[in-house]
Amino acid sequence: MPSTSQTSHTDILHSKRANLYYLEHCRVMVKDGRVVFLKPAQEENHYWNIPIANTTVLLLGTGTSITQGAVRMLCGAGVMFGFSGGGGTPLLAATEIEWLSPQSEYRPTEYLQQWMHFWFDAHKRLSIAKFFQVKRLEYLVKVWTKDRVLKTYDFALDDNGLEKTLNRYQQDIQNSSDVTKLLAAEMQLTKSLYAFAANRTKTEDFTRNHDPIDTDNANHFLNHGNYLAYGLAATCLWVLGIPHGFAVMHGKTRRGALVFDIADLIKDSLVLPLAFIAAHEGDTEQEFRQRCLQAFTQHEALDFMFDCVKEAALTGQGL
């Protein structure tokens, strides 16, 4: 990744940014007015540019350090960054990431104010939770209908079992009388999608395992890809000025849960099938990350998150 000149960070909207970085065993610093990462070598140090104007998230893994000057420039460009475990996966999923969001007195207030119109009412929160689940299904149908990689592995919506699963979840969304029932239905949906993906990629005896130490490649990649989605969700919420604590589904079970609510919009559609495909094809961690980033860009995942959160805020205000 050769060094290139950096453009002003005001040129690219967050929803259009293409880059998400995971770095390890390096030093992030400022050199010649640019944010770079340094890889020490015996004969000559190597510097690579981080194009912060086109970057949403920076994950710093094992053996990394960062200078105050680099932090200042990352914050000025609105890049969300955090420290994680090493190797991207499995330790990435083992270590809770504390997102370091840039501080600014000029974050927008309109979306948070709209959010507050409904958030203190449990029935209204449930309505927005259902709204997100409907959008989640719509996005899955859209992605799986046109993605060529998924078609290669026959992730097809004309499968009778998959069609029944999606139809049943649509009914469950409408029939759920509280968030607990909605979460239970969502869990069943995801289990069914795991089984479907395992069947399509000939993955035998798959069981979802969040243990970062003793697990298989499919689970490694699921953990890793989910954290990439969490980074995008955190970026979306920071840009719109909505704190992570104002969740609509995961609020009673997970801290900072609105990040998980928003990440769920894309995880089943993109991360889940790509994790099984990458495991089947023997991808490295870097190759899997590249699959995810290409898919996020191709299917405008961050754009979709922004649109859903904005629409939810406006819809909730009118409830």
C-alpha cells in the first residue's frame, strides 16, 4: 500500500467512504502531514499511508501504538477507531473494543431529538425494533437476489425451506408483543440461516461458537466479520449524533447495544454467508476481510445503515 497524497476529509461523506483498516505490530503516526503506519525493518523502515479522508474505521490489534498527532488527525477526519485483540480473529471477538469516537461540539442534534420522542415509550421502541427487522429482511432479499458470489454457492431465495423461514420471521415480527419475543424470533431466524449456509457450503456439524480460542474457521470469520459490521454501525451513529445506549432491541442484554441493533441490519445478508464461503475456500483472515469490505462497498452497506437510522428517527418521532 504505497503512500499517496491525502485529500481534505471534507470531500467524502462517511456513507461513501470505502476503507476499514485492521493493523497489528506497527506504529500509527504522522509523517509529512499524513497519517501513516510504520513497520520497522532491519535495513529500512517502511511507511504506508492511511487515506483517512476515505476511511470509516481503524482497528488497532496486538503490538500497535498510536501518537497523539495521529489521533488528532483521525478525529479531525471523523474516523472511528479502537483497540482490539490480535490477529483480527479469534482474539478480536474475545476482546471488547472500546470505540474512541472523535469529540466535537458540532455533532448533529436533530436525529437524537427525534429519537427521544419515542425512546422512553416501550411500545414505540418495539415499533422501531420491528421496523429494523423488516428492513433487515428487505436488505437480505435484495443482496441475495443479485450478488454473484452468493449465487455461485446457490444462496437462492427460491429455496422452499429458506422461503418458509423468511415468511415465518415476517409473521413473527408482526406478532411479537414485546422485545423479548422479537429477540427469540430473531435468534431462530439466525439459526436457520446458519443451517442454510452450512448446507450450501457443505460445512458439517456446524455449531455457533463465540469462544475465540477453540473454534473452527467459519466461527472465526463470523466473529471477525461481525466486528467489522459493528465498526460501521458505530460510525453511522457517531455521524448522526445518536449515543450507543439508546437501543431498541439489545438494550437489556448488551452495553452500547444500539451498535448491535444497527449492525444486525447487514450481518445476516453479508457477513454470515461470506464467513461460510471463506471457510470453505480456505481464505486467510486478510482475504476474508477483503471479501467483506468489497461486499460492504458493492451493496452500499453503510449507506443502508444511514438511511435506516434516519428513517427510524423520523418514523419514531411521528408515533
